[in-house]
Amino acid sequence: MEPILTLERATVRTYLEAEAGSSLADDVLDGLTRPFKELAPKHFYDEVGAALFDQICELPEYYPTRAEREILQQRSAEIAERTGAVELVELGSGTAAKTRVLLDALNEAGTLRRYIPFDVTEGMVRDVSTALVDEYPGLEVHGIVGDFERHLQHVPPALGPRIVAFLGGTIGNFTPGSRRGFLRSMGELLGHGDHLLLGTDLVKDPAVLEAAYDDSAGVTAAFNRNVLRVLNRELDADFDPDAFDHVAFFDREHEWVEMRLRAQKRMVVPIRALGIEVTFEAREEVRTEISAKFTREHLARDLEAAGLELVELLTDSQERFALTLARRA
């Protein structure tokens, strides 16, 4: 695979060209032909969706980003000292805004040699890679444009002790079986002395949780409906996003928040690229996201099932969110 960016200390490789459209098509064909319809949350993040999510992160109701940033600001030096990491692999790296706190700590500890941003958005990985080689003298950046559920095998061999970071609570978007499988896949990137750094939202008052996913300004509702615009553009579908209501609630039994889109009336929607029509009855719902919330015991069980062990649970001052440090058992 030829790199799409090669600088003296930065390389970006992409593994998506042949698969991006087929991944969306496969997910939609599978999800919207089930008796209970679903769409994968990874398809939220086109350019508009990413901008809306940035707005969500600044909303007063949406605490996870601020809470995770607080932990990083207060504990990154401790993480650097404990791990002695020379490289950081970040899945779903985005703009690496929060990650810079950890990169700073590793740099100040004198160990930082390489950063590996891994994201589905080519422009973001390229821009981050270019910026960071300027910001951190001597840092090597190996960017990967890919789907971390499909392309983890392209992460290069470690230069030394590494941290694999999966932040933002994204692990909560996986159903329990898939979550443990993905934890196992991330564990395969770890050698002796390596650590997984996992962002995990914690179980708390349902009212606080539901407000975070159904804000008063309606930004999350717009973010949720935007996935239908993605389908219209990419698969030549004919959804009317305004004909679907945004729904968010905390499922106490499963300890996760669900987001759904609820049809306001009966509709038959053509998805021309797939050669299908999808029928929605009035008030029928499509699940677009789950976001699991964790206790320490829940996390320990999931990690153990994936061949990992919990080393330390770091929380913000209000104990709303945690960074979980784990290693291979």
C-alpha cells in the first residue's frame, strides 16, 4: 500500500479505498432488513456529523469529554511514569486534541518516540500527522486511515513499551459479545509491558445520562438524524430525516443508553444502491447507537473475558467517567 503522505518523520497509509462504500452498504443491508432495525453508529461521522459531535462535546449536558479531559490533565504524568511508554497507538484518534495531554506527559518523561493515529477520516489523520511532527521535535508519526474493527493488523510492530488508547467511551458502542471480541483484538496489539488505556463512562443517575444524549438545544437530535442524510448521499436513498423523531433512554437492565429514530408515519423508503425498499410502520424505531455504562466489576469481567486484567481505574473528581488502565493477563 503506497502512503498518501510521506514527510521526513510522518507517514500516513490508507486501507479504505476499496472498502469504504461496501462497509456502509453491507451494514445498512444487514441492519435495515432485520425484524428490529439497526444502523451502526460509526456511520454518524461524515463531515457534518463530526462537526455536530464537536458541538455536542461543548454542551452543558454532555459531561464525558470534559470529565475525560480532567482525568488526562491530572493523571497523564502518572500514566507516563507507570507505563514507560515510548509509543502511543490511538484508535479513533480524531484531531488528537485530548491526546496531546498524554503526548506531552510522555515527551516530558523523555520516552516518547512514536505516535500512531488510527482513524477513518483521511484528512484528519493527514493533518494531525503533519502538525505533530512540527509540535514534537524527534517524534515519528505513522498514521493509519482505516476501520479499527477491520484493519488492526496494519498497526506496525512496537518500538518498545506502548500504550494502545481507545478513548471517549467508544467501547460502550459495542454489544457485550462484540465488545469482548474487540477488547481481545486490542489485547493482541499488546506485548509484555504494554498497556491498554480505555475510556469508559460510568453508571450514574439515569436523568444525567439521558440528558447527555437528548440535550435541550436539539444538537444530538440533529446528529442522530444526520445518519439518514449519509444514507441518502452514499446509497442513493430517499429518507426524510425530519419524518423521524430522536429518542434516547437509559436501559436499566443492560446498563446502556440507546439512541433511536422513530418514524412519525408509515413510509416506504427506496435505497437504490442496494436495490431495496425498506418499510417503516408508524412509530417503528431504528436503533442507531448503544452506549454502555460501566462499574468497576463490569469492566473487570469484560477485560478478564478478553484475556486482560484491570491495573487501575482513574476517575474524574465527580466519578462520572473513568480511564481504565489494563494489560494482558
